[in-house]
Amino acid sequence: MLTEVPVETRVELFRLICLQRAFEDRVMALYRQGRISGSVYTGRGQEAVAAAAGLALGPDDVVAPLNRELATHFARGVTPADVFRNFLGRGDGPTQGRDGNMHFGVPAKGVFPLVSMLGDLCPVIVGAALAFKRRREPRVAMTFLGEGAFSVGDTHEGLNLAGVWHVPAVFVLQSNGWSYSTPASAQMVNTNLAERIRGGWSIPAERVDGTDALATYEAIRAAVERARSGEGPQAVECVTLRGHGHAAHDDARYVSAELRASFPDPLERLAAQIEDADAIRQAAAEEVAAALAEAEAAPAPDPAQLERGVYAMPV
Amino acid sequence: MTEVTYLEAVREGLTGALRDDERVFLLGEDIGHFGGAFGVTAGLYDEFGPKRVLDTPIAEEGFVGAAIGAAWQGERPIVELQFADFISCPFDMIVTVAAKTHWRSGIRLPLVIRAPYGGGIRGGPFHASSPEGWFVGVAGLKVVCPGTVADAYGLLRAAVEDDDPVLFFEHKALYRRLRGEAPAGDMRTPIGKAHVAREGADATVITYGSGVQLALALEHDVEVLDLRTLWPLDRDAILASVAKTSRALVLQESPRAGGIAGHVFSVLAQDGFELLDAPAALHAPPDTPVPFAPELEDAYLPTAASLAAALEELLAY
């Protein structure tokens, strides 16, 4: 399988993973310095899934990332400076300071904005896929679901609709072991989400090691292409361990050192298979530093504009 | 003059929208070959086929969410909820995703959710509610409520052509009881504008939906203001009418603490205080769920007699 991923794709996966890691390390530091309001969510340990999913999509596809899929945004062409603008609440950021951290979308890049209510985006993505099917467009709509979202009814309604309507939707299942502080075993009896998706909704679902960027990319890319070619909804379960707490305030002391030691770092794992890995890392760190400087210089939002845009067509 | 029912006017609105715009499609429970729980979509499946008239599983949160996603991608879906009571199921999808997305991202969500509401058919606590008030005050949503045959058509066409999410509350007791002239195909009722349904001098009855016909039947010299859109509320129309009549009575089928009354009173208290010769009055059912037994529902709902009594109390102040 390793040889099937072209070298330029491998390098791009690594670049995206490094960019997410460098960005999130920086933004966590900013949070601890009190320079970020609200909260910070990271995808530490899950960067390979985010990067692979983003790269597996085509330019006309659409995606609704959650809060641990920063590299998916980057793969769509969202810039680190844009994301910093959102974390810093800048007036020219993706939400113009109206929402923070990972709660943003970039419509021009086909990215739907994250909402906090888990599971909501599952039916929304099914509806986008329905639009593509109605118009016979060879496009795919993707979203992500973790174990937390798997306890929510919307998820099940969305998966069921995807199957009944046979739409080109791809669900990337983020099995990172935890829903906030609650282990997957307290969320569900059968924690094998791929098995449940296959058995419950007759949706093809492969289970992969989400710390293996190449295997993850291959699986998601194949799922995207099956969906695109009219084979209906697809799922890929990516098994990882959430590297940080739910959010920056959560030190995740409930995750044992033994468990942590049993999961490799996806970044280091891919680095070993990349030439010039150090140069790519260095470039990512420099890009993030420049992006932060750009975002910090961006204008603050204007409270006088707050009521603009409540409606697309004000009465 | 061709006469149609309120239900037929809604159906004509759906038919016209489906004919005029490829992006329009309907989705909901049993709306296809069965024609919907009330028969509103009868015949549309035969004319437009399963791609335009889509039966769904019983999953309101799911198919309202899917309508949002389709609207994001440029379609103009019209969702039918079997009963407005069931809007509690997709409440999260409506207030979390539909309402806030444009403000957060600039994404337009042209989406209509039709919800048959109201009592008078012995529906009981789960098939007769008037939950429109839950959405009044929610930034990003538009809430409309036709009280005439013309508006059943005109508001629906306007809602489908609107780029924001519109909740369309149609009164199920009016479906077959209310008749009127068939609206012209190009007729549109503007969203956000109340309408003086009858001019009068002694008081203003501020109402919508099923209250409109009840108010128009009054023999008193009162003005009837049909709100037509509950949110955003047409404050100016309320104040202009009360400036003329100096007395206001809000008539609604939603319980006293729900519906639109609180918002209308807020407008009057803040900006209409000096226009009033009497405290603003409210005629509405008690704060209970809608009861089932005929003796109870008939006592619960406003009637011509109970409205006249409430109005006379106001006029006597």
C-alpha cells in the first residue's frame, strides 16, 4: 500500500500534518499566555486523518470539518493566517470575530462552518450530497463523526438518510477513544464504529490505523472515489488517540501513560518515510510564525457592524 | 371568479414554485404518492416525480438538516412537517444551523419549513399546538403565518423566493373551511409587512393566522391588523394603527405566555405608551397544552363570542 501513494502526495500529507502540529502548538502557547479568548481545541494525534481526508477530496467537493481537523481546512486552501484571525477574533477573519477558534467555515473553499452541537452536520452533509445527486454532478460531501457524535440521534438520522437516498456522502469516523472525559466504552457497547456502520446502515466502512497517514489516505481516497462513482455513501473509521484534552483547559489526566505509549505519533511515523522531513517541519514553523504576525496585525471587528448579515435579505 | 380553499392555495403555491424553479423540491413524511397527512401535496408526486417530491424516513432532525445542506449547495428545498408540534424534533437544526449560518459565514440558506399548526380538529396535545412563538426573536429566522387564502399562496411564493430560512405556519383548521378567490400566479405577499385587513376606529385587533377571520367577523368598528409575518415583527404597522385607534387587543391561538403577544406588548410599552387610552388587552388560550375533548378544546380556543367579550371589556375601559 505504501508504494501506491505517490511521493508528492506523501510530501503534501506530511506538510499538512506539520502545519497543523505547528499551528496548534503555537495556539496552545498563546492560550496559556492569555492571548486567546474562549477556548482552544486541537487535533493532536489525529493530524494524519485530517490531512488525509482533506487531500482525498477534489476541488469541487465540500466538507464540514469538526474541531480536530485543522489540516482538512489547510488542504482546502484555507490559510493559517485565516485560522489565526478566527482564533484572535479579528474583523477580517472567516467569521469576522463573530465566532472563535475552530468554529468557522470558508464557503469559497467548500467548507461548511462547524457548529458545537455534535451530529448536526451529519444530515447537513447528506443534504449537500443530495443536491449533487439531484444535479448529477460528480461531487462528494464529507464530514467527520467522533464517538461523542455517535451517541447523538442526528448522526443516526443522517446515516440512515444517506443510505436510503444513496447519496455521495463520505463519513470519516474519528475514533480517538474519548468524548471529553468519557471513554468510548461508556458511550457505546460496541466501539467498532465501522462494524456498526456496515451492519446498521449497510454503508461500506473500512477501519484503519489513523496514525498511519498513508493507509488512512488510501482508505479515504478510495471511499471518496466510490462515492463519486455512484456507489452511495461510504465511511472510514480512523483509530487514533486524542493527544490533548477535550479543550485547552482539560489536562486529560484521565488518559493513562500506558495508553498514550501504545499509540505512535502520526507525524513522526510519516517523517520516517519522507526525505527532507526536517526542512518541511521548519518551513511549517516559519509559515505559522508569519501567519500569526499577519493575523495579529489584522483589524479588530467593529461592533457597529454586528447586526449586518443576520439576514441575507433583510426585511 | 374561481374560488379555492386555503389548502388549495398552499398547493398552488407549491405547484407554481416547482414549475418555475428547477431548484425547488419538496421533502417530508408521506408527501409523495400519499399526498401528505392533510392532502396538501396531493397530485404533485404524479406531476413532478420522486426527485421533486421526496418521501423521507420519520426523522425531522435529519431531513431538516438535509434541507439545510441542499440549500447550502444551491437548491431551494421546501420541507413539510406533518404537524407543527413535531417542530420540537428539528428545533436544534433550525435555531443552531439554519438561523446562525448566514451571520457566521455568509452562506445563504434558502429553505422553507411548512408546519400545519393550530387547533379545531380535536388533535389534542401533540397535533394541535401553535408553537410559532418559539421562533419569534430568533435572529436569522423569518416566521410567517397566512390568515387568508391569498396569503397562503402569496406568502408561500415569497418564502420560496427568499434567501433566508422561512418557517411557514399554515393553520390546519383553515385548510378546507376557508375559501377565497384564487390568487393570481404572480401574486406575492411581502415578508416582514403587516396588513390592515379592515380599517376601523375604536380599537386595533392585532392578530394572524386563524385569528384574522375571527377578527374580521366582529361587528364592532375596529381595525384588524393581520401581522402575516411574526418575525421580524412589523413594529411600524402596529404603532401606526394604534396611533389611530388608541386601543389594542392581541388575539392569538398560542397560549397567553407564548405566541407573539409579549413582543407586541413590548413594542406598545416602549414606543406606544402615549398612544394608548387603555391597557393593551390579550385574548388567548390559557397556558396549558391544547386539550382533546370537544368540551375542553371548544372552551380553550378563542371564539367569536369570547373575542367580542374581550373586546367589549377593552372598549369599556
